[in-house]
Amino acid sequence: MTEKGSAPAARAVLQQCLQARLQVKPAEDHAEAQFVQIDRGTVIYICFFKGATDDILPKMASTLLNLRLCESDSGKMVSVLELPGSLLIVPQATLGGKAKGRAMQYHNNVGKEDGLRLYSAFVSLCEKELTAVSAEVTVKHGTYGNRQVLKLDTNGPYTHVMEF
């Protein structure tokens, strides 16, 4: 999705799932951990790079939500919008890593403030698009900047990488 020769502004990994559960807040002294969960649908892991702007968000949301990567009951490949299905959006800064020797570096990732703003705007766009299609579709999302625990059930590791 990026122009030939240009550096990507964002990277996304999509995975179809039967069920996914993401810890969004760790347990604390007097509080249990908090989780969000979806059933059948798509998990989108997302990372923004330096230079990313809001201009890429509409195309990203439209592309990622309309790709036919989900298997319907009949076995036909459909988009998450057509299932009906659910969406779990996970901020994933490690998608921006580059190996240097035996370590990973993340120098090309967008700054935390801009990353949070872009991530929040992307989540809002996806919620808007999915709820316009069906009230039965749920959108859940992770917490930007936190370590999160993910449990994922798939019917085959059906994973795709996209760059914008």
C-alpha cells in the first residue's frame, strides 16, 4: 500500500480469530486485571512510524476492514464487515523494530504522544465504520503504551502484514 521506494508510515498485522482475549490493565494491589474479549473476527496489530499523519488513517481503516480475510460459515472468504464479526485492535510498537546485531531497535517508531493520538483516531474510525454496518459488531482495543497479555484462538494461523 506504500508507494514504491517510500518508507511506510504504518505497519499492520491482521489475523483472523475464533476468539481473542487481551489484558488491558494489569492486576494491582486491590484490583484484578482487566480484559477485553471478542469472539469470531479479526485482530489488528498496529504500529506507526515517524512521519505518520492522520491523512493515512481513512485509507488504513477502509483497507483493513474490507479485506476478505475471514472465513464465513459457508467457507467463503469475507471481510470482518460481512461476517458479522468483531474486531480487536492491539497497539504493537514492536512491529517497528529492526535488528541491530543481537538487539532490536525502534528508532523509526513515531513518538509516544503522536502514536497515542494516531492509535486513538484509528480506533475511533474503525468503531465508526463497523457500527455504521451493524449494531451487532463489536470493536475492542488495547491500551496504548502498556504491556498486554493476549490469548488468541485461530482456525489456522492466517496472518497478513500490510504497510501504509
